[in-house]
Amino acid sequence: MQVIILYVVLGLVALGILFLFIKFFGLWFRALLSGAPVGLARLIGMWLRNVSPAIIVDSRIILVKAGIPMESELLETHYLASGDVRRVSQSLVAANKANIPLDFQRAAAIDLAGRDVLEAVKTSVNPKVIDCPNPEQGKSAIEAVAKDGIQLKVKARVTVRANIERLVGGATEETIIARVGEGIVTTIGSSETYKDVLENPDLISRRVLEKGLDAGTAFEILSIDIADIDVGQNLGAKLQADQAEADKRRFQAEAEQRRAAARAREQEMVAEVQANRAKVVLEEAEIPRAISEAFRAGHLGIMDYYRMRNIQADTDMRNSIGGQGDQQDEQPGGQPGGGSETPSE
């Protein structure tokens, strides 16, 4: 019984070895024929470590055929770090053919940093053109205002080349676009008139390039070309008109305030006149009492009293005659009236 169990175990082991041999023999033989041999035991170890042996073998074959010696352990480590082994291998081959200094450690670091290392190598060989501003962000032109108040709308195209040395930790395309836009706005804003910019568009390119905008970025700016310049609104005149309208409203408010204050003062004066008239009426009411007291005290005689009354009657008659004359003058065709003065006693 024990012998049968032993044979069964040996048979299972033999079947397992045969399965593994059949499974990895093709990869092993292909690597051997390509001049990049990988041991069968290492292929089985890759499979047990959940590493794709096909990717490692194919990538090593590509590198060896390109004249780049590479150990499979480095490729396995990069694969276990969730890196793209195929893309790193292709970037190393492309850099080697273009005589760009790039080793595996730097390529792996660039890949693990989230950058497309193969695209970076291609951009280093074939410069890339970036639109400024980026149309995908919904902005069609960079708007700036010259000193004379005229608005200009500028479209620029920036030619950049990837800087392999600064890909790790370097700023991206968005930073390039932002810096170029800032340089364009500064250059136009410092121009005395918009005509200077229209006459010399390369003035913008020269001043922007002089600022060294590619410092700290993953790219090297080769050129900045002004694709289009359009004249926009006269913002200076518009701002002056808005300021004048604001001043007008302010002056109107101040005038209305003064008018309201004048009306309030007028009402105060009317009230004061009425108060003074009331005082006059009160004082006039005291006159008969004063006359009576003068009679009692002997300061006023009866003849003095009649003379005063005669003067008052004469004054009333004069006022009456004068009022009738004014009314007749106002009537059409009327004759002015008159009367003889009655001498008082």
C-alpha cells in the first residue's frame, strides 16, 4: 500500500514537472535562441512570485538585441513595483538609438513617477508644439492691455523639447503655458501703445524667452512663435466712461442731498416765520391793555386817544384806496383810481 502511494506521489510530481516544462519551455528556448538566456528555474520562480515571465523575457530580449545588457532581476523588481517594463525597455532602446544618455534606473524612476518615459524620449528627439493658451481649457486667446488702453488678443505656439534630467520633479506643460501667458501679458502691458506690438510681434517672443521660463520644468523651450494677434476693445475709454458715469451719479446724489437740505431749511424758516407772527399777534394783543393802564395812570388823555384813532382811520383809508387802485390796474382797460387825502386833525 505504501509503495502504491509512493508511486502516486512520484507520478504527480513528474506530471507537475512535465507541466511546468511544457509551460515555460517555449519562453526558455526563445530566450536562449535570442542570446538572452533565462534559466528555467528562474522562469518558474517568476511565475510563483506572480511576475509575468513573458513580459520579462520579451523585454530582456529587446534590450539585449539593442546592445543594452540587462539582468532579469532588475526587470522583475520594476514589475513588482507596478512599473511598465515594456515601456521602459522601449524607451531605453529609443534613447540608445538617439544617443540620449538614459540608464535603467532613471527610466524606471521616471516611469514610477507617473510620466510616460517613452513619450519623453520621443519628445526629446522630436520637439513638441504646445498651444498657448490651451484650447481644451475653453480659452481661445491670451488677453492683455497696452498702456494706451487698447486690448490685444494673442495666440502663441511654444516649441519644447523634453529634458530627461528634469523629468523627475520638473513642472509639466501647464506650468509652461502659464509662464508664457504671464510673459505675454507683461510684455504687452509694458508697451506704450498697441501699435508697437502689432508692428513687432517678435518683441513678445524675445522678451518672453529672455525670462528663462523653462527653469525648473521638465522641458526646454526652443522657440515661442506668435500665431495671431487681434485688436480687442478700447478698455481705457470704457473705464473712463464708467468712471465718468460713476462720478455723475455721485454728483447727482450730492446735489440731491443739498436740495433736500435746502428744502428742510426752507421748512424750518417757514416754521420760524409762523412762530414770529404768533409772537407779534401776542404782542399786539397787549396793546389795548397797555392803553387802559396808560389811561389809569394818567399818561394818556382822551384827546390823545381820539387823535390816535383818527390816525389809524386815515391809515386804513389810505391802505384801502391803494388796494383798489392796484386791482383796477390789473383789470384790462381800467382807469387807475385815486382819492384826496383827508387831513387829520
